[in-house]
Amino acid sequence: MRAVRLHAKWDPRPEFKLGPKDIEGKLTWLGSKVWRYPEVRVEEVPEPRIEKPTEIIIKVKACGICGSDVHMAQTDEEGYILYPGLTGFPVTLGHEFSGVVVEAGPEAINRRTNKRFEIGEPVCAEEMLWCGHCRPCAEGFPNHCENLNELGFNVDGAFAEYVKVDAKYAWSLRELEGVYEGDRLFLAGSLVEPTSVAYNAVIVRGGGIRPGDNVVILGGGPIGLAAVAILKHAGASKVILSEPSEVRRNLAKELGADHVIDPTKENFVEAVLDYTNGLGAKLFLEATGVPQLVWPQIEEVIWRARGINATVAIVARADAKIPLTGEVFQVRRAQIVGSQGHSGHGTFPRVISLMASGMDMTKIISKTVSMEEIPEYIKRLQTDKSLVKVTMLNE
């Protein structure tokens, strides 16, 4: 079958030291410190086969390009990839996907029915392949699994005709049938994963909001836009998005933003204080990936606002130091939380239910493409901010 694969050279930076979970030449938890000269191409690979009784084979119908796909293929001036996390190459990219079950092992249980998966069930899946038996998993934190693997990062992903996953990572999309017809069902299904990343950041890790709270989202990529929709549905009074791209600001308005800010032309701090009548925000989401640039402005809003108890949730991945002023967080009783992943806490089924109830995230899909076009668009998305989400549709 055909698949979109990423190859790169194992060439650690001089300061890099092999970690306890790293495997020389194959896998690292610090991708940007090791992998060099990435190359993305469409190749022929063997079709996946069921090897364990709990596994299912999914015929991929839709798979979106994530920012991490872009950053795994994007390099700095020395040729090292920008993505800082868990990676093992070569690998088939793609983890924001949906499709139909075409084969199921005898113990592959569908949580919708508590019975074996039926052939033809529309599904999406988590990309974080948590083990379920390490201490973080046992304590309810699968996003921080000690034995984590990731679909499309170090395990073959879904920019392919078929993908194999264990049934415990798959979620039925039956609830979306009748709401999204034809290809839109699978396009919506492919957005469950990135929307769950946003849900985990603002609801699970950020602690959520009370209806009537104000929120500020920095960065109008797919995660930031999903956060706009989620927080508006959660009852936020003022949802404020800061984003340079006009296309993305307009999308934010469609998804529920009350105010949008162009930080290249407007004073972010004054705008937020003005829109909130000086109260500031209960929740900030850092989704830009350039925290060293936006952090001083977040701190100034927290410092000058009349409201206290703000939470800043960091969701964008970035190998950058944050210029933190502890005094601001002490005096204003504010806090910072980091957010990784989308698994656990009932997040996937809640996101699917939100989509079924009318939270239509397919609005963020700018373009659908074929598998052969994916390498071109992974490169194009490095600079073209007029595109938000580009999604592969298989026949």
C-alpha cells in the first residue's frame, strides 16, 4: 500500500546525551536535538496485519496535517528538525485520522457496545499509545505514560491506506452519523484528536471556567481555534483571540470568538483590558509556539487586571525558554500549567458529543488533498498561514 513516510539522519548535537528511554540511532524523546535533514515522500509499504487479539485494522478515510507533522519536516539553519518531542524515524506520518474498521481481533472491544468491533464501524483514534500499567497510567494520567509511543511519531501512522491500532485507543463515530453526511463524517472524525488536545488544555489541565468568565487565546492555529469553540460552548462571556492571520481571525469569529486582536497592529494588553472592562481573563491559552514573544504581554495583562486567580495553560510545543516573573504570579494569585496530549479523563467521547451537538469543527478545514499531495502541503504549511487545516481524503 502507499504511505507518506518521513526519513531523517540520526546526527545528535554536540551537547546531546542519550536519555534512559532513547535508543541509539532509532528513537529519542528530544527530536530537535538529534534528527537532521528530514525528507518526506510517498512510498510503497506492506499493509498492516493483526498480530494481537485486541487489534483492529482501519481503512483510513481522512487524515489531517498537524503542526507537529510540519515541524518534524521543518529545519533550523543547521538542518535539525524543529519538533522537540518523541520521534523515531523512518515512520509513516499522520495521527489526526478517521476511517472504518475492516478487520478486528477476537478481543477487540468497542466501548460503544462493549462487544467486539463490527466491520464497517466508523472510528477515530488516540495517537498517544499509553501502556496502561505504569504509575502515571495507573494514577489516571495516560498522557504522561512512562512507556509512551505515538502514532505517526515513532509508530506508523495514518497517512496511508490502512492503519493498525489496539482497540483501546479507538472511539466510535456513530454519534456523528446523521449530523455529518458522506465525507464530512470522516472530516469531522479526523478533527476529534486536535480538538481533544484543546479540550485537555483548557478544561482538564486549565481547570475549565465558570459560565461568565473571560478567556484569552493566543494563536489561531487548529488548537487555538478549537479552544475558541470549546470555551464558547462552556459559557465564556468574552472569548478573545490574538492572531496575526486575518483568515484565522475570521474563522475564530465563526467559531464563537467575541473579539479578535491582530497583535502586529494592535496593543494586545490594552485591547484585552478594554474588552474585559479591566478585569482581565480567568484563563489564557498559549498556543503560539513562541512563548518568549507573547509571555511579557500575558504577564502585563495579569499584573494590571483587577481580576485575580488567572491560569495560563501552555499547549504549544516549543524548545524555548519563557521569561517568567514570579512576582506577577505571586501577587496576582495566578498559576501556570503545562498541557500535553488528549488521552484519558473522558475527553475523546465528550469532544465527539460536542461535535454531535453542533460544534462544527470542519469549518477549519481549508483544503482537502490526495495522499500524493501531502508532502507538498507539509512543506507549504511551514510558511502559508492562509491555510489552517489541510486534510487528506482517501477514496
